[in-house]
Amino acid sequence: MNLINITMKQFELKQIRDQLKFGDVTTIANEIGTSTQSVQNALRGVAMTENAILIIQHAKRIIKQREERIAELKVIIDEQRKKRKIQNQ
């Protein structure tokens, strides 16, 4: 069971790393007050310290905010398309 938890944790960290964009590591490092190397180590699961947990939580928050903004933009774009479609008829 312990191996499953470790594998799932590594899989989750990989998903987080894959969803981060260019510059997010620097942003996280600046906001938390650590080096970019510490952020990268935390996202790789090298060391699970309190700081690493904060870094992971912050990364998840950035990803969630980005997903929410994308969803909002999709709604706005759909509304604009509907308006154009009505105007063109």
C-alpha cells in the first residue's frame, strides 16, 4: 500500500509539473520566498518539507485559477459567437 501512495504522489506531482507554464516556477519562488531550485525540487518530490508542501499547494492554486479563467473566457467567447450568429441571420 505504501508503494501505491508513493506512485500516486509522484503521478500527481508530474501532473502538476505538466500543467505549469513558463514562468510559474519563478512566480512561485518569488511569492513564497525560496529559490527556483527549491520549487523544482518540491515539484519533483525530492524532499517533502513544510516549505515543499506550501510550494505544491501554491502550484495547485495557480493551476486552478488558470482553469477558472479559461472556463470564464470560453463562456464569453461562446456568448460572442451566439451574438454574431444572431446578427448575421
